[in-house]
Amino acid sequence: MFAKFVEKRFLGPGREMKASQFALLPAVEGETVFLGDSITAGGQWQEWFPGVPLRNRGIDGDKTTNVLARLDVALRADPSRVFLLIGTNDISFGHKDDEITDNVRTIVQRTQITTPHTEVYVQSIMPRRAKQAPRIRKLNAEYKRIAEDQGVTFIDLWPALSAGDELRPGYTLDSLHLTGAGYRAWAEVLEPLLSVQRPLSDRALEGAIRGRANFGERRTDRSMSG
């Protein structure tokens, strides 16, 4: 009950406001999308990967159901790659393992149907406290099976981030979110996958210019109207 109260009172409004912002921002074909919860949201991805066109679509408190609800917005410009990290909040808010894995499978399948040229990367749930390790390991084994079944890439983040069954000391202050050192370790895992960026098509470049110009016009109109 307390978890549901926290989610409704504190996380819900912020989640909805962030999602509404994503729905209004222009999207560019061929970019890389980082999709997930607060752990994804906290990454300064454009600075970790300078020169790689990307969008950070992480939202604090998101669960698998929330990602499903906003998936169409994240995919609307046909991203070249989607890096999915989701599930740890489902654990915190008492969702069952079958529900979590079913939702992850649906996210992957819907992405493949909606944007069939998008490369999907399913990342493992990161380690937390030692007492949570058995369940997280079990979920990650299911994530890997989903990735194999759907023909997408599974990324196991545990070797880079764990010390035994916990997040490595120095990589976290709360056994959940990452410090700069933690993000650096994560970025080093992803770097080989992001080192080659597909060139944007002429249509994508034209769309990017047009979308940003239209967005600028909307901002100017709003500022002139007070």
C-alpha cells in the first residue's frame, strides 16, 4: 500500500509531465534511443557518446507498463537502435516476475513490428542489494531468453557493475542509482555498440531540419504571445 501511495503521490505527476514533454519534442529518424527509468534518465549520454545522434527517453519511476504506454512516442521517428533498461521499479512496487517478463517481451515485439529496422538491445537489470540478487538473476535469465527468442541482443551489465551480488562500491550511493564511476563503467560496455553510427538518410536529414525549424517557430510564437 505504501509503495502504491508513493507512486501515485510523488512519481505519477512527474512521470506524466516528462512523458508529455517527450510527446511534443521533435524526433529525428535514425537516432539512437535510450529507453528506461531513472537510471537511464540520469545518464548524460550525449556527453558519454559525443557525435552519436541520440535521445534520452528515461523517466524516473518508470516500470515496464509505463514504457509500454509511451512506446509509440519513443519509436515514432524510426530509431536506428533502442537500448532498453527496465524492470527494477517493477520489483520495488511488487509486480510479479511473469508480468515483468511478459511486458518486456511485448516491448521488444512491438518495437520489431512498429520499426522493423531498429536494432533492439535488452539490458540486464542492474545489481542492487545482495538480498535481491537471486530474483534479479532469475529475471535476467528470462530477459536473455526473450532476446534470443526474438533475435535481438542481450547485454549483461553485471560483470561490469557488480561486486559479488551487489552494485560495486563507488558505483552507487543508494544501492540503486549510479555515480559517475558507475555510468562510466556502463558506457564502456555500450561503447563498442555505439562506435559506428548509421548515416542518416537525406529524408531523415530533411526531416530533422524541418522538425527543428517548426519547433523553433512554435517557441517563438509562444514567447511573442506572452
